[in-house]
Amino acid sequence: SQLGYMMLALGIGSYQAALFHLITHAYSKALLFLGSGSIIHSMEPLVGYSPDKSQNIVLMGGLRKYVPITRTTFLWGTLSLCGIPPLACFWSKDEILSNSWLYSPFFGIIASFTAGLTAFYMFRIYLLTFDGYLRVCFQNYSNTKEGSLYSISLWGKRIPKRVNRDFFLSTMKSGVSFFSQNISKIHGNTRNRIGSFSISFGAKNTFVYPHETGNTMLFPLFILLLFTLFIG
């Protein structure tokens, strides 16, 4: 959608606005992409090194209390990309929208509608990742055809019947590792339905949660946040 804004600005002859939006949206997108990498790293202690799982938004949720720094920077990047003042992308988007309405009301309507779509899909990503409950605790890792990664509802808490609700409870006594494809364990917390993950290493149980990444990733997040706040 942001490339579409730039092409629209170029098409109506607003070259300065297109270049301005290229710069402002670059910092906001870089902040979001780096935040996504931080989220992926935070999920790996739970699901192992598996891109299909650590990058699957279906398994995320409720991460705001585990990765508060990433959550804050991701929120600012989301607000900026949605064109919320006084963040960076607001100024460039506002210039493109103004020029679009002046050039043709038809282009102005299209640009305004696209701005609404951007806000919708960005806040959908944010809410599915950081709000709600940690949906990975409902995933069946039994490697059966009936336990699909995509069988979890993104909008409600209802679990499909084909996923066994007692799967994790029934495997608590087994000594198989969490990262094998045969088993996953949960130390249940039925009140908030989030649960804490128990990995068995011999006779010792270790509770694993998502956590913030190291300073090598958090420091660039802060730098990009400053540009997102003040580049406009």
C-alpha cells in the first residue's frame, strides 16, 4: 500500500511528496521489520528453531507482557505507518492525500480508502501478536494430519473439536522432549488460558516463556524509533 502511495504521488506529479514518503515510511517499516525479528527470536524458546512455527502469527498472542520493549516500538511503528500525527508517516501521507484531492476527487477517495486499509491490517497484526492470550499453548505438536497449525481461531477462544483439549494434560507424565514432534507439555493455568511451558531435561523441569532479545537488536530499535518520532 505504501508503494502504491508513492506511485500515486508520482502519477499526479507530486514528486517531492513521493520522495518524502519513501524516506519516512522506510524508517517506520525498518522499525516494524526489526520488531518482527525480535518477536520471532522470542518465540523460538517455545517452539524451537522452526520458521513455520516461530514466524506463524496464529501461534502468537499475549506477548505484550513478555516483550514490552518490542511491543512499544512496534506500536509506534504501527501508528506511524497508519498516519497518526505527529509521527513521521503522517506528514508525507497528509501531503499525498492533499495533492490527490486537489488533482482529482476520485484519486482522493482511493487514497483515503487505502489509508483505512493500512490501519486495519497493521492493527490486526499488532492485536493478534501482542493482545489476547498465547495461542501456542493450544497447538497440537503430535505431527498428525488432524492437528493443523492453522486450525486455531484468530478471533475467538473456541478450539475446534478435532484438536484434543486434554492433549497436553495427558502427556505431562512423559519424559519426551518438547522439541520432538511427538509431544508438547503445558503447566496449565486454566484461569487465563495462557499457561507456562515445561520442558523436561531428564528429571529437571524448566519453565520457558517468551523473552526480549539482546541489546544488539534492542539498540537499533531505539535508534529507528527516534527517527520515526522526529523525521517528519
